[in-house]
Amino acid sequence: MNIAIIGSGGREHAICQKIYESPLSKKIYCIPGNAGTAKIAVNLSINLNNFKKVLQVIKFYKIKLVIIGPEEPLVNGLSDFLRKHRIKVFGPNKYAAKLEGSKSFVKYICRKKNIPTAKFKICKNKNDVIQFLKKNKLPLVVKADGLAAGKGVAICNTKNQVLDFSNTIFKGKYKSSKKLVLEEYLDGEEASYFLVVDKETFKFFGTAQDHKRVYVNDKGPNTGGMGAYSPAPLITKKIENKIINKIVKPTLDYLKSKKKFYNGFLYVGLMIKNNEPYLIEYNVRMGDPECQVILPRLKTDFVKIILKTAENKLKRIKINWNKFKSMTIVICSKGYPGKYQNQIKIKNLEKLNLKRNEFIFHAGTILLNKILFSNGGRVLNITTLGNNFLLIRKNIIRLIKKINWKNGFFRKDIGWRVIKKQ
């Protein structure tokens, strides 16, 4: 079977690798892909906003299954468009994708279905912000309503910070919207809970903890993710039951009541406080870099899971996991998440002799005349499996030192919370 993956990040390379391992895959196409996917798939450089061109390419290459990796094409309705043309797609419809595309939409569902979340106000102007400031203590969290590539959220410790960041959103810094969600700051520990969902059912698809801040000790601005580990011991069976019954089921029930059934990955971003889960956000796809630590732990044929989900037959498959723990550390371009240089040569990658449980997933990379260059802020994901998070991290740092990319930097403390508890 010919399979296409939409996207170009570390998540898509990890998905591509898992498809490559399946006997059900014949030829893999990545649209547009990166230097890592180019080794095991055919990269096709196409404008993802040109749906007709995407369809034309899918038909030309006789692609039977399409997996949409990133959020933007889902929010823009690519899955609806392809399904309308009888293409088998893994990824939610445009309405369901509002779970990520609009934070105010999620908060509306939370209010309607009594889903535990932070106290909030949807703000359309400065006066709305001032009203919330008067009634709530600092710090407060300001979130751009629409998509912002992981950079539209700020934890503000002063009133001026709240007003300044709110003002940048109202002025249209994030093109997706000019309104915001203002909410109380929940002091707890973050975790991510993943599901695969079809019209009839949903199944567990791993847990992870991500590190959003750019610098060691969780300092500096938010990024798309500096590293992650899986599983997240924080999510016990008792907490998992609360996540399912208080958060997931009410949300999916709401979508069903609108006859808008979910299909694809569902990422539940949580704050755990006093053993109670609170919904921070939904993502309508696998996380990045969480995907890079979850998929290497999967034993069941990935393509079988995707196919059964796309066909609304998820009930018929059992998903199995290996016993290993997993961690990834992201190598970023110097200057990220601010300004950084692209097209910096990356040497030494080919010299690495990776062992069975060691992976390098490309994110912001490109091949120019068969030479590897950087092509983004988050460049490479170094992932390792093992039995002990501290030893796993040491092994990853050893590999990073061997790569010795002078234009890159990384966080040396990924997994610090879980390592402290080991």
C-alpha cells in the first residue's frame, strides 16, 4: 500500500519510520518531508494550502492512505477535502480540529460539560482583560485564541506583562485570531495523555512529559518543545480514570451531539494538581516531540492501527507496548525561539553507529546537493530507549557530543523531575 504523510517535522519522521517498519507499507511519500524522511521515503515539495494540488499528487502516486501530521492542515480542513474525494484519511475533520484551532471553543465545551479547567475569560479587547485582572490574582496566563506554533502563550507575573502580551495579540501578531483566553495560573505538574479515536471508540496511545521552556531549569520563553520522556509516571491508573471520565468522554460526547465525529490522534494537555487533572489544552495530532518518544515504544503494527482508525474499526485491534522507557532531546539552532540562521552544515551524523534502541529523528533539516543542512529552529531529535531515565539521558548527551554541531544547543536537564524521583 502506498502511504502519504503530511508534514516536515520530527513527528513526521518518527511516523515515517514506524510506517517503514510495517510490512503493509509499499511506498511512502512525505509532503514535504525533511532530510531524514528522504532516506526512507519520497519527499514531495507541495504547498499544503493548495488542496487541489495535494489531491492531484495523491491520485498520481496511487496513495491509498494519508496521515496528516501537523495541526494547520487539519484546522484548515484538508481531511474533509480529501474524504470528500474518497481518500482514506487519518486526522480529524475541520470542526473537530477546532479543539486545537480555537482555545475559546475548548473553553466553551469545558463550561457546557463541566470539564475541570482553569478559571478563564474570553477577551476581545483591553477592557475584557482589565475586568479579569481586577477579579483574579497574578500570575495569569495569556493565550492567543488560534494557532501560534507553540509561541502564543505567556505566563505573566505583572499587570503590565498581561496588558502588553494581550495587546500584541489584539494587534494581530498571531494571524489566526485577534482574541485571547485569559486564565488563572494552575500550579502543578504538566503531563500529556494521548488517545487514538474513531467514530465508535478510543484507545490509549501513551503518556509523556514535554519541556516547553528553552533553557535549563525551565527558564526563558516557551518553545515548540525542547525534549520529552515517556511514559509519564505522574499519570496513575486513578488519575487516568479521571482524565477519561471527566475530560475525554464529555468532549467526545459534545462532538457526537453535533454529528461531528472525531478520527485521529487526540492529545490531552493536562495540569495535575493535588491528584486532580485539569485540562490545559487539546491538540488534534500527535505532539512534537512527544511522538518521538511514544512511537519507538509501540509494538503493534502502526499501519494496522491507522487503517483500522480511518475505517472506524478501532475496536478490532489491540495496541501493545514494549516495557522500555524513552527520552528525546532536541538540538536547536542557536537563537531559537528567536532569530536564528538557516542552512548551516551539519557534519558527523553519518559517522554515528546507532544501536537498536537509538534513533535520530530529523526536524528542521534539508539536503542540498546531498549535503545535510539545518532548515529550522528545532533541528534534530536524539531519542533513546532504556530502563533508567538518567542512563538514557547520559546516552543521548553522549550522542549529541559526537554530533558536535557548533551552531546548535540543547537542554541538558530533560527529564529532571522524573530522574529526581527515581
